[in-house]
Amino acid sequence: MSWQYVGMLVADSYGVLYVMAALLLIALAVIIDRGWQLRQTILKGGAFVQELSNTPQLDRKHLAALVEHAGNLPEAALVDTAYRHHGLTDVEQLGTRLDESIQLIAPELDRRLWILDTIVTLAPLLGLFGTILGMFKAFHVLAAPGHAPTAVTGGVADALVATASGLFIAMVGLLAFNAYNNQVRLILHQLDSVRTMLLNRLDGAPLVPEGDSSLPDPVQKIDLRKTASYRLEN
């Protein structure tokens, strides 16, 4: 495919292919930017959640250290809220304040994803529009006397390039948009986990770690069938 042929395709679409190329560049920029940010947030947030889960109890000193350790993570806002209200509110009131922090953080997580959503919808429509404009020129050949059939079919084939380009851009954008929405839901789940862990470790009750050998043996399960047969025999 030569540059001369590409220029002819752009001319037949009356510049629509230029607009679609710009949409593709914008979509790729958003995909790279949000993909990197969301991936790093998930990885670092998962490590933070794991560290917090291994902490049996929290006090003001631990909260201050966690705020510094969280850095720019969304979880930092939750820990900072718990730090500022530690000792001033009960667990139920602290829970509502943590919910407020999550609601303020949520819009930042899906930032600029609306651009991908718009491109996914707009690109096929622009491709169809460019194809229609190209077909105007192709079928205009029919009005000329002694037209060649190959000129019409070739023009229609060239016009369909715009539709194919629009569908390609939409497919790339849709895959990225759905993947990033799933990552946003995962980050929100991590924030909910941090909220629950903070409340459980600030309620004053001891948190018994799993597999603690100092605990008494668990109560053995009772076989209900043996118990029922024993009662019938007696």
C-alpha cells in the first residue's frame, strides 16, 4: 500500500480518515496512561492490604506509619481518615466517615475512561459516515457515459476501508474499556477491604490470628445421626 493510495483513500472519505487516525492516537494515549496507573495501584494496593491483614491491632502510632507507607495509594485517604478521627468517634461513626472517603476517591479511579467509552461509540459511526461519502464518489461514475464496472466496484471497496478502520478502533477501545472497568472494581474492593480491616482493628476487641496455637482445641463436631439413634435406644 503506497502513500499515494492512502492519500486517495483520505480524499475519498473527505478527511474522515484523518479524524479517525486522531481518535486512534487519543485512545492509545488513554490506554497506556490508565493501564499503567491502574496496574500499579492494584499491585501496590494488594501488598498494602496484605500488610494490614497481618496487623492484629492498630493504634495512633501504627496509623501514622501506615499513612506514610501508603504514599499516593487510594488507601492512604482511608488510613488518614482513621488517623484523624482516632479516639474522637466510635466505630459506627468512623465507618460512615470511611464510606465518605471511598465515595470521594471513586471518581478519580475511572478518570478519562469516558474518553474510551466515547471513542468506542463514535469510531464506527465515523467509519460508516466516511464510507457513505466515499460511495457518493464511486456511484457518481455511473452517471458518466461509458463508465467501467470496475471503477464502481473499486470505489466501493476503497470506501469500505473507513468502516473497517472504525470497527478496528472500536474493538481496541472496547477491550481496554472493559478491562479497566474490571480493574476499577478490583481497586474498590481493596478499599472496602481496608475499611473493614480498619474498623475491626480499631474496635478495641482483640483480633485472634488464624492458626494460633495458644487457643484451646476447637469443639468437636457432634454426629447428629449417632445422637438420634442413642436417644431412640434409651
